[in-house]
Amino acid sequence: MKNISQFIILFSICGAIEKDYFQQHVAYEIEVTLD
């Protein structure tokens, strides 16, 4: 059972990082386009 909770935590951390990266990437693209 402990392994499952660790996996869920790891998965949510990876998801948060990926979402952060995606938002930054989109914001950068918009900035470049506006320039």
C-alpha cells in the first residue's frame, strides 16, 4: 500500500512540473509573437 501512495505523490509532482513548464513555454511563445 505504501508503494501506491508514493507513486501517486511522484505522479502528481511530475504533473505539476510539466504543467509549469507548459505554461512558461506558452507565455514565452506569446511574448515572442507580440515582439
